[in-house]
Amino acid sequence: MTIVDKYISKFNIYIVKNTGAKINIEKILCIQNYILTVILFLTNIYYAKVYHLCKISFALPYKYYYYKSKNEEYYMLEFCYYLTFIIWIYLFLDINYINFKIIGEYIKIYFNLDDDYNIVYYLDYYNIINYMYKCCFLYSTTILTLASFVNNDRFNINKLIYNLTNAIHIDNGFLFLVIQYYNNNNNINYYPNFNDFLNCIILYIYWVINYIIIMSVNLSLNNPKVNTISNGFNSNLLQYIYYHILCCFISLLISWFMFYSFSLQLIVFLISYINVSICSGLYN
């Protein structure tokens, strides 16, 4: 049980003792999450980004402590969590674009800098956001969205952990679906070039190298930590990496075409949504 779960349990007991009302805070959080996700994602792109940033800011540490309480924290080394952290950085930079401009003005006044000074352009801020958006898009629209098939994700109003798993997988795909729809309607062009594709590959190679090093050490232990490779690949690290690289490369190629075809992006998202809905009926 995580710290959050303990406080939720204590709060439920407190409400029952003092009011007699049987309120399940965990269920309330789950329901409001689904409602806010749908409403904000479909109505206001800025607040959709803000809400999703808040959601994954909570989801990542919560899932770490959830796995750690079960001695399974090595699941957090998986690629989807690495990508979600990159998405967190992108959303933080994008949302705070105006704030950084204001900070830049204060710096210019305080240090008596030239009028040409602008912290946004000094940091090449726009190009950083542009690059990160394309990278996050290429990974979110296929790899994270379709991860629901591997993980048997489901919609659930009773368990917070399922909500937060959705935040890592299908919700990331949903966010970049609505962002791309907004960009298309407003003639905002973020079409990637070959360098963007290479940058995505470099980010992936960085994860693969670190994952191989960490998991090689873990698997060599007499009593290794619980991990994906031990559970699904009989501790065969090379086999896991081979299939992972193959699937990710194919997914990146499909995502590339999604930049130019919103219909293809929508179809892939709907396939994942239908799978999550089916799993909700089978496993809840």
C-alpha cells in the first residue's frame, strides 16, 4: 500500500466515523479523472495540457511507490515511463512559454541588459519545444497508445492504479491526438524532417543502453528484482530487446505517416480505445 492509499483509507474511515456517509474517495478521484480528461481534452487544448501535466506528475511517483511496495520497482525502467517523463518535460516547457518570457524581462531589467536580450530566444526556446513535440508525438501516437494491448489496460472507477496506467498509455495518445487536431485546424505546421527521426532514434538508443546495463546486473543476481524480462521472456534479455527494437522501429515509421494523416492517427487511437473497453468488460 502506498502513502496515498493509506491517506485515502484514513480519510474514508474519518468520513464514516464523523458523518456516517459511506464515501469512497478513490472512486471519486477515478470518476472525476475520466470526466475532466474528456471535457478538457475536447474543449480547451491549453487546460488539457495543464491537467495532463498534473496527472502524470502524480502518476509517475505514485506508480513507483506502488511497485516498490510490492518489490516490483524495476517495472519503472520500462520504455513507457521513460517516454512519459520526456512528455512531462515537453508539457512543462510548452505551458511555461509565457512565464519564461516574463522571467526574461525581469532578468533584462535587473542586470541592465541590452534591449535585444530575450531569454526565450537566447535559449532557442521555440525550437526546443518544436523538437520535443515531434519526438513526443512520434512515440505517443503508436507505442504508448498501443501499449494497452500488452498491458491489458482497462477503464475502472474503483482502482486508482488503473486510472494512472491509462495516464501513461492511452491518455498520452489521446492528448497528442487532440493537439494534432488543433494544429491542423489552425494551420500549425510541425511536420518532422529526417533529423527529427534520428533524434528519436538517439533517445531510444540511450534508453536501450541504460536498460541493458541495469537489467544485466539485476538478472545476474541470485534473487533478481521482479521485472518484465523474468516474467514474460524467461530472463532472456537479448530476446526482449530484439522484439522491443523491432516493434518500436515499426511504430515510429507508422507515426511518421500520422503527421500527414490525421485519419490514420484517429484509427490507431480508436483501436486502442476499443481494446481498453473490451478489457474493461473482461477483467473488471
